[in-house]
Amino acid sequence: METLSDIPVKFSSTAVEEIRRLFEQKGKDNDKYLRIGVKGGGCSGLSYVLELDEKKETDDIFQIEGIPIMINPAHGLYLFGMEIDWKNGLDARGFIFNNPNASSTCGCGTSFAV
């Protein structure tokens, strides 16, 4: 496992709580990791990936507050310094990506350009 200082992304306390809840829903026999990454698409060119997935041989593995996380090393450039937050209010609900590397974002909040 990598050390906490090597993790390219940060999570707010509310995001950690929501991710733990999602893992608990999957059950104790869940062998999945939380994948954080990017993919082509969206109205700004790139979209964020945040999903439970199986580890691939090339993934970098991290742990944040007991949560197993994996990131494709090629995506680190786009994610370095990003904070993921969770909102559960009337004006916003879901994961919020605060990415200092994004030169522009779209209204949906999950698509960006660099």
C-alpha cells in the first residue's frame, strides 16, 4: 500500500462517509476497489470515473481511511490535487469534483478540459 502522502486525490469527510456506505451496501465479501479516473467524453472532453471495480495489474493502489482505492497511473496527471466532496442538499446532490487541473468545466460538474 502507498502512504497517505502519495495519494494524488483528497476526500472530504462527507465523501468518505458516503463511500463507506456504498461499500457496506455491497457486503463484506466485496473484493472491489474504488476506481478514480477519467475517460474521454462529456461536453468538455473528459469525464470523471468514480466506481467500484476490480483491480487491474497496472493500477496504483492506495488506502484512504480504510477505503481501498485504485488509480490508473496514466490518469494521475489529470487527478493530482483534486478533492472529491459529497453533497446531499436541495441545491446539490452527489459527488463534487474540485480539480485544480481543469481549465474549464461544464454545468454538470463531471466533465472537464485541461
